Amino acid sequence: MKIWFDLTNSPHVHFFRDMIAELKEEGHEILVTTRDQANTIDLLKLYHIDYMVVGSSYGKKLSSKVKGNINRARQLAKIIKREKVDVAISQSSFTSAIAGRLAGVPTIYTNDNEHAMGNKVSFVCAHHIFIPEFIPVNKVTNLLVSKKKVQQYPGVKEGIYLWRKYLGNGNAASAARKKIFLRPEPYYAQYYKGKENPFDDDLVALKDEFDIVVLPRDKTQAEHYKSPRFSGITVAEKPLTLDEIVNECQLFIGAGGTMTREMAVIGIPTISIYQDELLDVDRYLIEQGLMTHNPQVTAQEIREAYSHATSHGPNAILLERGRETYHMFKDKLLSLKK
């Protein structure tokens, strides 16, 4: 069977890399497409995954995003027809479901961001939809989207790939842990309407007291944090593996996105400073006590959080649910051959 994965953003590489490797070992052919967005290509190279670049980042302007995604969907449809793809799966790749429908390829689409406008078309075009258990099905369905093709999965999407490394690992802490890591906001995302660089003043106040590492999403953010104002702060020159972060992170501060949730599930003390309306998945993790949300956090509050930061270890329940969901996805994928 030839299986297509469309990995259009950095988190998608972590999400699917184990499944890609496992399917290849089982004898399936794999086609991976991507676009030049955020750290995606760097991560594909890091994990030695072969890929084909189709499209790029289309900026924050909605009209540019719509035009870019339509053109990309058409390109992808031609490619997967030519490559004779049998089935496809993606996480939050708005163009994959459209391309699959255009090419007549059965496509699984999964998304845990109820604020993403691209879902509206993707949910219509996808042959099967997976959403997390805490998002109501009626948020997905309408006259054009049947309940029959929507399936809720247990846990959070991060557990779907973190279980393999961290399930049974009772303590993800390391003796070397001492740094504060910051993941800036997804400023270019369509759904993000919050502030840009909201934590800058606090970083300046803290930079001489703590070893701080910024994990930029792209070159624009990297250049911002390399300015003289932030002298003494480390700006990651390339994407770091989860192990590299976990082994050194005493406290994680996330302005939104998958990486913040990964740290929470793994058990690293995590503060979300997300500046927009919270997603259901973030509310869920906060309710579970796995992270806190404080968009107006102060430097003094960071000092206090750091002094009390203790890893509580990976969340076994969410990781076990992630393992269950991983096999649910894989079984469904292998059952969809046209």
C-alpha cells in the first residue's frame, strides 16, 4: 500500500515520524510532502525522513492563505494521482483533505484546534475525521459533514506519539535540569489574534538571573530575540529534540502551541502565557492540573514558579490513551484502501 503523509508544520513531524517508520518496516510505501513553514523541514532532516516540498508559508493575511492553500491543494492532487497513492492521513493539514478528495484518495483528517478556519473545508472533504474526546462532535458536524465519519479519540494528540518514549518512564527529570525554556506565540497562524512578543519585558528582567533558552518558530522570531536587548539569552539555532529540552528544562513557558502541551504531558512544570482564547485542549490540560495559564505573568511570578518547579513525571493516563489512539489511527488508515 502507498500511504501519503502531508506534514505542513513542525509538530506534524513528531506526530507521525514513528508511524512512518513502522509502516515502512511493514513494507508499505511512504510519500511525505511538506511546505517551507516554521521548523518543519529542519525537523524532517533531523529525523532523516525523505520529503517533497510543495508550497511555503503564505503569511498571516487571510486572502493570501486561501489563495496559497487552493493552489497547493491542486498541486498535491496532481502529485498523489501521479504517485498512485492508496490512502492518506494528516494532522491539521488543510490542503490534504481537499487534495485527497480531488484525486479520489481516501483521506483521514485529524485536528484538535476548533478555532482553525481551514477545518470548515477539510471536514467536508475528508473521508474520516478524528477529534479528541473533549471536543463535542456537534462542533464538527453540519449539513455537509456527517456524524458517521467523525470519531472521537481518547486523550490528547500529544499522547499519540509521546507514549512510545515516556510511557513507563516514571520520572522524565534529569540532574542537569536548570534552564527556563520559552516557546513564542504562533504569530503567523490564522487563528491567532493575540499579542506579539508579550513576554519581552519579563525576559529582560530575568535574563541576568536565569539561563533562558528561546525556541523560535522561524527566522523572524530568531532575529527578534538575537537583538542586543536580549543579550545573554540563548536562541536555539536549530530545532531541538524533545529529549534535549526535557533533560535541561526546569520550567517551560509557552505562548501557545503543541510544544507547550508536550511539556505538560511529559511532566515538566509548564506555564501557558497564550494571549488569545484558549483551545479546548488547553482547558482540558489545565483542568487536569498539568499546566497553568497566566497570560499576564510577571517576572516575580516566574521567579517563584522556578523556585518551586518539580517534575511530576509523565502522565501515564494520557500516554496510555495515546497508545490506544495511535493504534486506532493506524488500523483505520490501513482499512481505507480504495
